[in-house]
Amino acid sequence: FTADGGIGGYRAGGGGGGRVAVYYFESIFSGVPNSTVSGGSGGSGGYPGETGTIIFFGPKERFLVSDNSIYIDGNQNHFKMRNGVDAPVGLRVQCLASGSGEANKYAVPSTNKWKTIVPQGAKVFGYFMPNDCYEDNVRETKMGDDDAGTKADDANSPGFVSAIISFTDTNRVGWLRAFSSVIITNAAYYGDTVAIDSVLDWPGKMNVAWIPANPIISNINPAFVIPFDVVPTSAFERLEGSVDSSVSGGNNQLQSEWILVEYRLEGSTTWLPLDNSINSNGDFSGTISSPDYPVDAYVRARMKDNYTPRTGLPLSDEKIVTNVGPLLIEMTTIGPFLTNAWPVRVSGTSLSANTIVLSNTTDGSTHLCSGTDNWACDLTGNDNTYESYVAVAIAGAEIAVSSNSVSIDQDNIPPAVTMISPANNFTSRSTTITFTFTAMDIGHNVAYTEISTNNGVTWFNFTSGNSLTFADHQLCSWRARATDDVPLGNTSAGTNQFNFLVYALLVNMNNYAPILTNSWPVRISGTSLNAKSIILSNITDGSTTLCTGIDNWYVNLTGNDNTYESYAAVAIDGTVIDVSTNFVAIDHDNIPPTVTMISPQNNSTNRSTSVTFIFNAVDDRHSIAHTEISTNNGAAWFNFTSGNSLTFDDHQQYSWRARATDNVPLGNTSDGSNQFNFLVFNEVKLDVMCVWPQYIGAGQSGVVEFISDFGANYRIYAVDSSTQDLAVGVCNDGWNLIHFFGRDLPDQTFNNPNHLFVEVGTQLFDGGFVYVVEDLSTDKKDPTIDIDGDEISVSYKGSGSVSSKGRTLFIKNGSPKDKIMVKVKAAKGVGDGVCRICGIITDSGFSSIKITGDLDKLEAGGEGKTVILKGGNLGQKCATERFFVIFDGPKEKAKGKIIVKASKNKSTKSFIGGNIYANILCGTLQNEPNTVASLGSLKIIADIGGDIGFPDGNKRLLAYSLGKLSTKAAKNVGGGIIDYSAYFTGEEKSGKGMSAKSILANDIIDSTGSNVFFVFGYNELTNPLNVTNWLIEPVIHSFGKITVKGTALDGTFVIKEWLKGDKSKHVKSKAIDNAVWIVNGVKE
């Protein structure tokens, strides 16, 4: 069978799932073919498709409506329409089965799912019946179909139909139901094949006898969606439209008297009657009622309750009518009072008014307005008239009156203004003049008043009783006017003019400050510059000093230390004398304050980044105006109050100074030459920290590596059930390597961790966990049991001797032919199948080292050839400056190989290992931690299923040259070079110019932009780890090829040249190239 998907829903809703019909058919009728089964249509929108009725194998019956068949047994029947004609071919026919025990036999069509799942017009099975009934939906039966295979002569004719109905049990009965349309929801009527017998025949029989004969499709169908012929519209508050109906109805049309039309308002669920008696042709109309307009309303048509077998049905769709409401009108004007020059603008929410007039509420007269959407009405009036108007809109029988009104209040008489002071021809002995006047209006209020002081050229708002300031010795004139509060305002002319003279002798001292030193001249000026003389009068002893000058008088005053004398200026012009309101004083003081610096003391160390500064400042004669400090040895100063604090960067040396200034005008400032130095040291910083080994023997020595930026007391201790100090002392300001002993750890029990802590100064750092383990057995026949139960077997082939401490192997007097192998046999169900070897220390070279698991440290005293790890990691994932893999190799014809592979955990089957974490040195070490004596070459470094490096690990490889560096992913895991650098001094093959032949990776990732460097051919006398700028550091070689297959290419690559002349011939990358390429000292 097939199940078709549903169609797309409205507003982009997805189509529902297809309906599935499952039918097991075994023909029991001779000559009747098997039926073809197909899926029905799905639901629309967000609704899922429905699964069709499942018909299990059981009794089947054939049903026949025919007037010409061998099965009619004397009964001749055709389905008839209401007008008596045979039902047309193609009408929808349902094959129905009752509930068990004949429950709901011939039940009226149900709409228990309609309108929630079934889309309008859908051809679907299984709906419109009570839930205990079902529809046999093997195929969609239509009028005229011979689905039962009767081969009747009238098959495929109007009124004829045959079908097979299958039953899930023998307690059900079936019948055929025909509808007046091809779609159930479009059918106004239905008719049933009602059997003459109370119980129909069972399998193998043909049901042909119906009562009444010739079933009529005339029962009202509750599932019918009543259609609108005319969609409802509004005419103000009135709604009107038409439904498909008539006086007597039709074969698929209801009678008008059966139909009721209702409405509900937007936001309401209550339906109200609109038209109880629609016209015989289906037309309806009615008026709605709403507390607010305009409003949206919904309209529906339904069958009246006394005509339908199911109350409330049939029912139409709901139709919305928007913006329903009466004819409304309002007036819009500039204000409530209008002059005769103003038009009145009238608008309404319904703009279909045929006529708008203004009605005079005073005398009843009307004024016709002109316009369409915005009607204009020009009104006129006379002085002192007051007339009110309302707007009236007329649209046919509809009339609306505006709720607001407008009035004409004609007033063209301005206020009267009386000017009082300054009076005409008045002489003022003050430059400040107060203006007073009155303003009155006979009809309205005064809105505002104005004056002009330049003979009416310009005007400005002014209130009587206020004052203005004028320049001395000038003739002025002023006017006043007022405006009333009618809308456009009537303004008085303001033609009356009063003149007045300003003549005031004023003197003032213009000095830089009220307190002067003895070298300052006193500058004196006056608004009246015709003073005959100006003198300075000593307020202290009464003496006077004659000033010199004309426009800008001045006098030099002298004084001594500790003197304080006050002076006022006196201007004399005949009998007029004016004394300055300000004065000047001589206060001679050139001694700055004294500053004592208290804290922080010179050469002190502050153990917080917040530093509090304390100092004292005193002056022998005056107050302190302000104090300042400098924290950069006097280069910059800023205001600062003793006792406050500043925040500084940690681990920095600073110097501070303090100075103060007294409050004399120019201020005497101390020199601030005293300098105190202090150190800010809040937290000890450890840049790297690494503990080795983590699996230690009781008789073994371990180390804690860290870099401190301060030479402080340190303490290394371990915590289990108790706390045990392992080492104490004073660390270096820089790199430190501190030893501790396994026997000192507090918990010597196998499997139990000891938690290490490193305390430097006041700072505490977590050192991780260390386990005391038994020494590895070096007898391969006597394996060591690992923590998880695995068996670890060590095999050594060579000329030397092998011993162990914890998980570290030691080889003495070995040779370059030595072979070391560590195998693991997994404990069944619990073991991971790998081990952890913390170190292999040999005084010679080696031929091969093969380990199933981790190797944290490899230190060989000669040349090494092959290192292979399976299921483990090379090196520890900790920050370190040391090389954890050291072995030598020849500069040419390199043989050294490092191969690290991931493998599956024997218990969990997850991938483990496959990473390279170690700093690798191919060569010999001169001094710890990273000073190199010589370098050798490697042939291969290969990593499979893991990464080389890790985020922020900042690890590296140092070698003379390298043949191939390769990292590949396994099962989409690994394949990256992450924060890992490589430095080379020589050539992989003499004369080829390549330090490395090929580099292959999924990704090359530099997480900070400064963690990945590939340098080819640097000066062997240079420690590359100390280089900060590779643009100025010369290199002499390049590389062969770099291939990146993933999504990242970062890092900095430093070469002499592109050997083949073009970058594209050396770099093959699927990733975006974000790397920095430095070629011969130039960044590309």
C-alpha cells in the first residue's frame, strides 16, 4: 500500500502525514476481484494525517442498490434526490458499520472531529460518525460504483451503487449512506439504505431489500457547511449578505425558513441574532449593537434548532466584517474660539457623507460646507458676537452630529497700555533701570507684554516691575505694548515713546585675584571714564595713593613679608564720589608648604596591588590649597589626598614623591624633590609547573618543576589522610627543579593517591596526584599487576643491565643495539589494556622501544632509532621547560623514528592515546632546562589517531632536520598540530635547502597567535626559545611541502625562500590560510 503526504497548510504550515488503510481481503464471492488499497489524504497545517480504520479479517457483506440485477430478489431500488430523480453518478457514498451490538445504527452524521482536523472540502475517511462506528474505507465509493462486483446491468448509472463492508466482529451491522454532494461537508442532505430486516444477512449474502424502497437523499446533514452566496458586508451599523437557500430548497440546497443568521463582536464568544427570518432567496440583514465603534464583527449562518437532528448544525464558516459602526463626525480647528478669518475643518470616521453643514446653535441657521474627506467651512461674524456651531453629517437616512462645537468670538480691539517709569526725559544715576507699566483689555485677558529699548526696532517679552542694565552715559528710549489672548491675538501699536538718560559714575578694580603680592600693579576701571581722579584708600590705616592713567588707571603697591593691607578704589567727579564694591589686599608670602612623606617607606615591599599613600603638609602662614603626588619619579603629577589608595600592576618597581601648594593667589608649591622607592609584589606567579613521576617508587626521587617570578620561601607537601612536607626552602627568581622522595609521601598504599601542593610565598598551587607503586618487574615471566589489574611485562634485550624504580626503567652499560619492549595483558572486563611508563633512562642509545601505553619521559645517552607507542601518549600534559624526550641521531642519513598510535580501550572500546605531548630534543642537552649542546636529525615523527601538542601547551621539537612530520585522524579523532613548534638548524639532505621534507596534518592550530613556530635553518648558536622577533633573525633553509586537509592553518613559518619560486608549490591547504609567512625577513 502507499501513504501519500498531506498538502501544505495555510501560512506555511507543513502538510500532515498520509492516511493509511490496512485491509486483509479474502474473496468469498465468485468472480469478485481483490481490491486495490491506497492511502488517503493527510491533514492540513500542523495536524497529523489520520490512520484509516483497520479492517481485520472477518465477516463481509455486499450491499446493492439496483433496479436491474440478478440479486434484487424482487426489490428494485435506486437512490433518489429530493425531486425524485436518480442520484447523479459521482456523489459521495459512505460504507458504514455500527458500534458493537448494533449500537448507533443509522446514527446521524457526527462532527466530533470536523472543523478541528478535517479541512474544508477534504475527501477523507473515518469522520462524521460516532467514535464506536467506523467507515470501511478500502476505496472511496461513489454513486454509480459497482465495488461489490455484481455486474448488474445498471452499474455505473445514476442511483446505482454496490459495495462490500467488512466487520471486525459479528455484533455489528452495516449500511450505505449517500450524500447530495461529492464532498460530505458540501452536502446539504444524506440518505441511508435502511434494511427491511432488523438484522442483516451475514457473509456470502447480498443485501438488496431497503425500506423505504428507493432511498431518498433528503435527511439534513449536520456536517454540511452552509455556503454564502454574498459575503457579509456593512452599511454603517447594518450588516447584510446572502446564503445559498430558497423557499423550498433544492437537491443540495436548504430551505430559507430553516436558517438563522447570527453575529458576535471581536473579542466576544457570545453569538447574537442578526436575522431570524431571512428572505426566501437567502438575503439577510440586521443591525449590530456595540459599546464602542468602529468594531470588527463575525457572521455565521446555522440551522434553526427545531429543524436539525443535531443542535447548532449545519453551520457555515465564520466571516469577519471589519470597521463596522455608525456615521461619525468631528470638527478640527486651531482652537475653540475663532475669528471670522478662520476656516472650520470637518472630518468623520465614515467619509461617505453626502452633505456636511454647520448648524448655528444660537439662532438655528445652517452653513453648507464644501469638500470630500476634509470639509472646509468659512464663518464670518461681527465685533462682540459669540455664536456656537456644531457639525452635522448626512448620508441618506443616516445623520450624525459632532460631539464638539466651535464658536466665533470676534475681537479686534487690542489692550490699552499705560507707561509709568522711567518717565519721559528721566535721568538715572544707576545703570540698572526698573520699568513699570499697566496693560488692560476690555473683552479678554492680556496674553503677554513686551517692551522695546531701541525706539521700536526690536521687541522682547517683558513683565512690568523687572529691571534691565544699561551702559553708562547714554540716551535711551523705551516703548511698551500688549497682546490679548484671542487665537491670533490683537496687539497694541506701542507708538508711545519715553526717553531717559543713564549717567552713573562707577569704579571697579580689575585684578587677577583679591590677594596680591608686592610686585603686582592694581588695575582700576570704571563704567564712567570721565572721573577727574581715582585714588586707592588704605582701609587699614586710612592712607591714600593717587592712581595714574586715563582709561585704565593703575598703581603699584609694595609690601613686606607677613604684611596684610586692604585697599578700596575711590572715583571723584566733581561732587560725585563712587567707592568700589571690591577691594584688594597685599599679602606677601613666597614660602611653600613643608611636606613629610610617611608611607610607603623608601625601599619597602607592598604585598598588595592597592597602595595607600600617607604624608603631611603644613604651611607657616596660609592654608594648604591642594596636595599632589607623582608615581613615576616626578614625570607627571596629579592631585591626591593623603590616606587614599591607588592600584598598581603586580611585580613592578615604583617611585613616588609628594608636594603641596598654599592658597595664595599664584600659590607657592614645594619642590617635591624627595623620592621613595617601593616594590608591588602581591602574588607569586608560576608560569610552568610539572611533577614527575606521577607513579613513583618508594625508593625513587621525584621532581617538581616551576618558574617563579620572585625568590620567595617555598614549601612542597602532600595530603592524604595526613599532611607531609616533602621539601622546603627558598626558590630562585626564575626556573626551579625541586627534588622529593617517594618514601616521604604520606600514603604508601598501592592505588591510593597523594595530593601534592606547592606553596610559594603566600600563594598555593595544585601539583596534582602522585601514586606510590611497586617497582616494575623486569622479568617478563613475572609480570607486574597494574592499578586496574592488567599484567605488565617488561622485556629487555641488550648488553647492559635493567632495573626499575616505580614505573621508571633504568639501563646501565647498554649499547645502541638495545631493545626494550613493554607489553600489557588486559584484565578481563575491567582492564584498559595499556600501562603507563613514567620513564626510560639509559646511558647509551637504543635500537627500539615499543610500549603498549604511555611513556612520560625518555632520556638516552646516545643515538636512538625507533620509538613506538600503541594506545598511549608520549610525554606528560603539563607545562614544562624541560625536554622529556632526548636522544641523539646523525645529522645525515637520519634513522630516528617516533611513531605514536591510538588504540581501543579493551573494556570500554573507546579510543585512547595517540597524542604527543613531550618537548622533543634530537641531540644532546648541555644544561637544564633547555640549553642544547648539539643537534641530530630525525627521519619520521608520526602520530595516528591523536594530536601533536594540546591547547596552550606551548610544546616544541628541536632537531637538526626532519624527514617527515605526520599526524592523521582515526575515526574522525585527532590529526592536529596544536600549539606545538618545531625548530631546525640544518638540511634534511645536503644541498637541497630543506630542513624538513614534508609536514602533513588535518589542522595546524595556534590558539593565541604566538604558540606555533616552524623555523627552518636558524643559527645553531642561537637559542630559538629566546627569540621574540623572527623578522630580524636570519634563517638559511626552507621546507619541501606542507599539506593541511582540515579547517585550520595557523602559526608562524620562517624560511629563507620558496625553493620552487612560488608558495602554492609548497603549501597545499583545504583550510583558509591564516598563517604568518616570513620569507627572508619579510612578512608576506
